Amino acid sequence: MSNPTNNPTRCSWAGTDELYIKYHDEEWGKEVHDDHTFFEFMILESAQAGLSWITILRRREGYRKAFANFDVQKVASFDEEDVERLMQDESIIRNRLKIKTSISNAQLFIGLQKEFGSFDKYLYSFMPDGKAIMNHSNSTPATSTESDAIAKDMKKRGFKFFGTTICYAFMQATGMVNDHIPNCSFK
């Protein structure tokens, strides 16, 4: 890995937008095992469906405030009044189905935590040898065998807005897979 401070090499998708570069350098592909972070990215990735990721990154703080700092217990208890409040919140994507899905997904997320001990344990039960994948190729797929399996299982359990492509982006965001190009300074 080259030194990220002097003339870093980045994955081309990071472009020149400072927010995108910060996300690329500090978060994308960095392995986490924290259920709070997993829940945050579940909300953000499902909100992103049909939109660009930069659109969601620019509204991340709005989502943080609107969704109780991504507290899964609080979001799971949101009611119709909360849905109406969120439909008026210009700092997030005001899509009723996505908002309601965030609430129902929170309830299902808690169920998986109870069943497996943590959402992290659930997710990593699908990973080869229970470990993150380090991609050493120059190609970045949109899905994988693991994202297919996770998305299929989550759909069966009632999760929505979490198909295999969104699941794979979630896996990249949380470091379940590291898809930085081989010569990226942040691999």
C-alpha cells in the first residue's frame, strides 16, 4: 500500500467531490463489526435505491437526525405520526415506502439480533470462513454469491429494499468486502 498522505492513488469512482473522497478514504471497504453502523448503512443503502450514492451521502446528517441517530430500538418503535413527520423532512428522501421500510426493517433487524446474538454474527454466517473478502482484482462486481444469499434470506424474512445489488453495496460500505483497486492507497 502506498502512503495515503503523499499523492494518494484512489479508486476512480471517488472522483473529485470532497464528500465522496472522504467517504472513500475513511469508510468504504473498512471492516466494521458494529451493529449500530450496520443499521445506519441499512437505512442509507435502502434509501439509495434508484438514486446516486452521493445524493444519500449529502443527506446523511439529515438521516442521522430524522432516524434518531440510527438507534434501531427507537426507529423500530416509530409510528404513523413519525412517518408523517418524516414525509415533511426535506433533509431526507421523502418516499413513504422507503420510510415505512426503514421502520419495518428495524423491527426485523432486532429480530435477527435476538436470533443470532448480533446482526454482525448473522451477516458473517454467510461469509467464507466467517471472514471479510479482500478483492485483489481490478474489477468491482455489482453482486456476489454472498450478497445473493444474504439478500435472498433477508427477503424471505420480510426485509425490503435490500436486494442483492443493494446488499453488495452495503457489504462494500461496511468492509465485508474490500473492493478498492489493488494499487489504491486506501486498500
